[in-house]
Amino acid sequence: MSRKFVPLFSLFLVVMLILAACGGGQSAPTPTTAPAEAPAEAPTPTEAAAEAPTAEATGEGEVVHLRFISGGPGAGLDFTMQQVEEWNANHPNIQVEVIAGPTSATDRYGLYLQTFQAQSSDIDVMEIDVIWPGDLAEHLVDLNEYGGAEAVADDFPAIVQNNTVDGRLVGLPFFTDGGLLYYRTDLLEKYGYSGPPTTWAELEEMAQAIQDGERAEGNQDFWGFVWQGKAYEGLTCDALEWIYSSGGGTIVSPDKVITINNQAAAEALDMAYNWIGKITPPGVTGFQEEESRRVWHGGNAAFMRNWPYAYSLSNGEDSAVAGKFDVTALPGKEPGMSAATLGGWQLAVSKYSQHPKEAAEFVMWLASAESQKARAINISLIPTKRSLYEDPEVIAAQPFMAKMLPVFTSAVARPSTVTAPRYNEVSNIFFTNVSDVLTGKQNGTDAVANIELDLQDLLGFEVGAP
């Protein structure tokens, strides 16, 4: 069976036509990047997503057609499409079409807002970031009405709690994430290091020594450390790790206190600025996950901060680092102060869907232990089902998962729940100011003071120490 795939451009046309027809409403935010291209192997449909047949339009009352927006950083779009093919082959009465979403989480969020503002039924199922349940809950179906409580019985409780808003389960865990430090085992051995760094100071020293050595041998493209520095949600993740692992808190505490304006947080931002041009390429201020991974993948970095999805890709046949790397917890200011931002994506059903029952059935299957196991084995996406960490086939295929279990279960959460439904604005304030530090427009002390003032205006919370 051929893949059910709809390019994102068609969806943009649908959304914009709907918004134009609504008239008189507040204008929706416009995504800032171009629509993602469909993978080369995916057939291009001859009709736009808006013209895809529905059960009512075809007269086939028993066939329901669903649209699923997928993809994004490390989301394994190609493999998700394979799983959808499997579903379609086994469920002829519920056929699913895949829409490639923007790779930037910030742009994806903007697209969802456009669709929800129009109360459009053109998306039935969607992937939502771990930080969005509170902000988007009013637009999503309560999956408890379709057996959600049973479906999440084996999931990490913290994620289920994150996805539950006012007693409503608005998302099923799809995969979880935590920031990891990738490191070249061959280069550590070559330069006399017995193991990976546990502090930021150790990372700086090791990255500089390895970088100098590799360049002296002729590789002028080699860098010590790559990460995500573009002004987007990924920078919020990286910067929260620097700050929390330095004793600077979580931006806003769970008890609604703005804690960002402190010396440890300021020094952490200045630390990252000082990496740029020394052990980190100047272009890092434009890097998302894939840009940093490409440098690493080509064998041109000693260390990389990234999500677990990069593990299987780094061992691919085309990778220059295959078999030459390992992963560990990110460093901290002192040993034992490591921090990994909690990441991951959920599956949700739009309340504007014309087929919520069938959409929920599809979501239950895609979030099941069976489907998660396949993603873990094939593309190293981290399961949210606790039982899978004892599955011998999963551990045999991805042994690092068992070793990293403490990272995934005790990761630091972004302040999305406590600031909902304003988290997207909170993060924008944060990563914009952090970006200004990385590009030399302000120092860390000024940045944390400016973030505090802006958050006070936005949230009205008190300020205090972390």
C-alpha cells in the first residue's frame, strides 16, 4: 500500500483560506519558516489536503479519513509514516493521511493556533510538545472518554500528570526525551581522557584540547562542542540546562515565583557565550537540532548536546562517528549537578475533528507499547512505558536506554504548567534574551534582569531566589 502523505503547503492553504473566510477575528500568528518539504520517497498527492475524501463525501459511510500532522525535531517522520502504512493496511475503515509539520516547535505551535482559531476540522490528530498541554487543552479531546486511563497505566506518572489538565487527559505519551551529552570515545582515548566530563569546566578543557589536536592534524573544520543556539524553543531547553546545572533554578518556580534574576543564572549564560568562536562554531546561533547533528555526524565535533533521537542516526552507515561514540548525562557546575531538560511529544485529538472516536482509536494504537517498542528499536525514540525498559529486545537494540533511565525519569521540566496558558510567551521572552547574550548584544546580568521584568509584566508573579 502506498504511503498516505500530504505536504504541509496544502495545509497552509487550507488554514489561510479558512481564516480569510472567518473575517472580523483577531489575526493569527504567521509561521516564520517555509513549509517543510515532503521526503523524496513520498509520493506527491494530486489533490490538496482540503480536497481529500471524507466518509460523507465518498458515500462510503463505513470509511473514515483522518489527517495526522507529524514530524519535527527527531520525531522520525519516515518511520511514523511506515507505522501509519501498517495501520492503514489493517484498518481499511479508518484511513490516515500524514501531514509533515514544521521542524521548529515554535512554528508548529503557531500553525496549531491558526487551525484552532478557525475551529477547523482539517486536522484530526497531532503531535504536541510536552510543554503544550496546558496551553492547548481547551482545543483538545479528553481521551479519558475513550479509554485513556487504561492506555496510560504503564506510562511514567509525571508525564501523565503533565498531560492531564483539570482532570482531562488531553494527550497520550508518544515518546519522552531528555538532553544528553554525546562524546567521541575514540578521541577521548586518543587524547588521554579516561571518561567524559562531569563539569562544564572539564568539558571546556577537554573540548579545547581535542579541537586543537585535530586541527593540528589538518581538520580545520573540527570543533569541540556543538549544541542548539538559535532563538527558538530548543534554546530554552539548552539554556535551562546550563542555568539549572549551575544552581540558577528553573526560570519560574512551581509555586509561581520568578527566580531567573540571580548570579548563577547570569554566569551560566556568560559561560555559553564564551564558548562561541572558541570551542563552538560562530554559526551555532543559527543551529537547531539537525544543524548541530550534521557537524557531529560528519565527524567534526568532540561533544554534542542533543536528544536521544540522534543516537541511531549517529550509528548509521553514512555516519563518520558510527561505533566511535557514547552518551552520558550533561555536565554541571559541580559533579552531581547535571540537568537534562524534559522533552518529548504527545499525541492529541482536536476537539474540532468530525471523527473523534476513530481518531482516539488511532492514537491509542500509535501510543501503545507495541508501537513504542518498534520506535525504540528502529529509531531510538525513548519509550514512556516503564515495562519496555526491561524488554530484552529493546535493550539489545538500544543498550544506552537502560543506562540513561535516571536521566529520563528525573529530568528538569520547563515552567510550562505553572505559567499556562502563557508559557509560549514566557519561553519567547527567555530565549530571545538568551539569544541576545549569545550574539553579544547584552551580558548575562542584564539578560536575567530583563527577563525578570518582562515576566513580571506578563505573569504578575512575585520575584525571589531559586
